[in-house]
Amino acid sequence: MGTLVRPFSSAFATRKDHLLFPSPTASFPSAKPHLRTSRRAHHGINSSKFGSFLDLKPETKPECLDFDLTWFNPSDRPCFDVIIIGTGPGGLRLAEQVSRYGIKVCCIDPSPLSMWPNNYGVWVDEFESLGLGDCLDKTWPMTCVYIDDNMTKYLDRPYGRVCRKKLKTKLLENCVSNSVKFHKAKVWKVKHEEFESAIECDDGSELKASLIVDASGFASSFIEYDKPRNHGYQIAHGILAEVDSHPFDLDKMVLMDWRDSHLGNEPYLRANNSKIPTFLYAMPFDSSLIFLEETSLVSRPVLSYMEIKKRMVARLRHLGIRVKTVIEDEKCLIPMGGPLPRIPQNVMAIGGISGVVHPSTGYMVARTMALAPVVAEAIAECLGSTRMIRGRPLYHKVWNGLWPIERRCTREYCCFGMETLLKLDLKGTRGFFQAFFDLDPYFWHGFLSSRLSLTEHAWLSASLFGHASNPSRLDIVSKCTVPLVRMLGNLALETI
């Protein structure tokens, strides 16, 4: 599921907005990309078992955008208002928004023009509300959730795949028109003085700014925590593939497929799946082109990556899906939940490292796109032309702009949701989502899109319990008492 962003690179891409749900799929220029299958790929097909794809190598190679950026010249005065580390979706969106206020911004990245390796799936209404509807290259009018072999939920909410090339090009164009500068380097060190910070890069350059923003992803070492990072983890393996055929409707995106009949002849895999379940996430583009992803929604410790791949092989074989060509593959690991970074601190954060990943679902990209203008406004109030607030007051303003008390409290509720999911087996998970998608769309839409207030989250809980079956209610009551008490304690601490 998502968005998500994911901290493996290329082979292990930070994914998607993903995903409750994954947010995957590879970037191709039209609904059906050119599929040039090499002799080597054909040889792999002929030697592979029916339904297996693990011996097939991705045909698509990493690419760079052909785009004229305004580069930082080391001979110029190396002072800016804001330096952003990283040119992922979050970093570029914030640069675009901050620079609109006339604030001097520099983005630093080892490869600013490289295409993002991850794939993003989003709810269409979210991206359209942000003015980014033109950055979707495929939409489905409906989504569906397979609870089990006998029950399917059809959701009247359109889903879309983000065109990475269109989104990055749009953000870069806006950055360039707002005079954002770029520097091709890796940041090694960040140093702080009372009113100014400096970064040292691997090319020997040093740049200074009033504010440093880390948008480099989950693996960053520049953001500090004052609590143990007890994350849950979403892990997934996905492929954009040319197949002989597949059984899915072309007008429906498969949000979750919890069926386990494919493990009937795999007793070991079936037993493990009953304890820590995985689901299939699928985007059918046409009758022979499809994105398929096997996903563990959340686990702690993280589920074995090899286990994920074995379950996916068994599922595709059972569905009769023979993979002819792997166009792209996606290996995802998304830390979810856990504590927020220390608030405030000298380095600001945006994107995965800032805590904005939805703790219960893994969705992130659309939310980051929505929150960047909020952070930009807080920065502008301090560094805009009419005022110059720097140092600790600046850090306090921007961190609390991203994480006001209300938003911290709603995140705490979503962390409770994650802790609940961690305790549910396959049967409990099915019961949970059966009740969840029976809710009034206002509630499940709002929960997945991080739009509900704390009071609305409480109403959602009551409604969810009312829609749940008696076994599911017993499951929730017996397994969720400790997470509930912990959540209430944390909410009390946040509001004191």
C-alpha cells in the first residue's frame, strides 16, 4: 500500500504512497508501454516455472529527466534562507511552495534529475484537490477488496496511479520559475550556530542557511529522536508485468485481496499466513499488463522478504497468471508508527523521516503534498521579507506548524490502529476490514486520507465496533486493551 516511500534503493525502492495500501506501479508513457522483450528475457520465460517470475530480470533501466536546472555555483556566496536535503516528492514540493514567497532555496541531492524508483498510488479526489490531477496517468473508477473467497467489497472511490515523470517535471518547473537552485552532491555533515546552520558535502563544498530541511527519507541520520523507535513495518514485493492474462476487471483496482486459497498445497506458508497475513494489491492496465504486489500491511519484527516472494509465487500460480516479462520490480520497506522526531530541533523534516506516514496504512505521498504548503507558510512567517525570525523561535514555529497538538493526537490514534492490526491474525484482519469498509464512506475515506479530527476518530471507533461481528468484537476487546491504555496515556501527555 503505499505510498510508500521506501528505504531500499532501486532494488529496494522506498515506495509508494503506498499503501493501507501500497501505492505502486511503474512509470510508462501510455496505458500500454512499449514492451521490447529481449532474447535474454524470452530465455528466462522459457526456463521459468508456470506462475513464477523470480528468475526474470526487470527490462526497464533507471532514467534521468532531460531538464535544465539552475545550478549552485560554488564561486557564488553560499548563503540561502532554506536548504533542502533531497529531491524526492516531499523535498521538491516544499521547495516549490517555500520559493513562492521569494525565499532563497537550494536543493541538494546526489542525483537531482534521476527518476524516483518508487511507485505511487493515490485516491483521485486527494490529488485533484491539490491541483495535481494532471499528474495521474491511469485511474480506475472503483476499487475492490476481497475479504475471502465468498465476500468482496466494492468501493465507489476512484483510485489513480501517479505518473512519476509528470509529477517530478511539474515540481521542477515550478522550482526553476521560482529561482530555486540545485546542487549535485551528498550531504555529509550538518553544523549549527545560534542563528545559522551549515552543511558539508562530499565534494568539499559548504553551504549555509537559516534553516536546514531533511527530505532524504527514512534512513537519514540528521533527525533526532528522544524515544525508542519501535516502528511497525510494511514490506512488499511488486512487479509491473506483461502476462498471458489475468482474472481482474479492468475498471477496478484491487486494493486488497485477503484470499488464501492459493496456499492450500503449501501448509507451511498457509500456517504462517494465518498468523501474519499478506494481501495482493493489483492495478490492471489492460488484459496483459498489470501491476501486482504482495504486501504485509504491518508487522513487528518485519516479515521475511523471501516469505513475501514465496507467497506471491503461490498466489499467481493459483490465479493462473503466467508472467512473460517483468518490466519493473519494486521492493518496499516502510517504517510505520513509532514516535515522532524530537520537537522542536535544529533540522526540520518533511516526508518519511518527519513522521507523516500513516501509521495504520503506509499512505504518505498525498499527505506530504498537502502538508508542504502548511510548512512553507510557517517558514515564510519567519523568513519572509517583512520579518526575520531565526534560531530557536524559527525551529519551534516550523515544527509545530507540521505537528500541532491536534495533529499529534490524531496520529496517536492511528498508531493505536496500527498496534491493533499487529495483534490480529488472518481471521481477525478479515473481520476488521469487513467492518471497516461497511462504515459510512465519510469515516473510511477520512481515515485513509488523514482528514478526521480526534473527535471523529472516536466516532469512527464506536461505529466500527458496532459494525463488527461478535467474534471480531471479542477479538478487539481481548487483544487491544493494552494499546488502548497506551494511546490514552500518550494523549494525556500530549495535551498536558
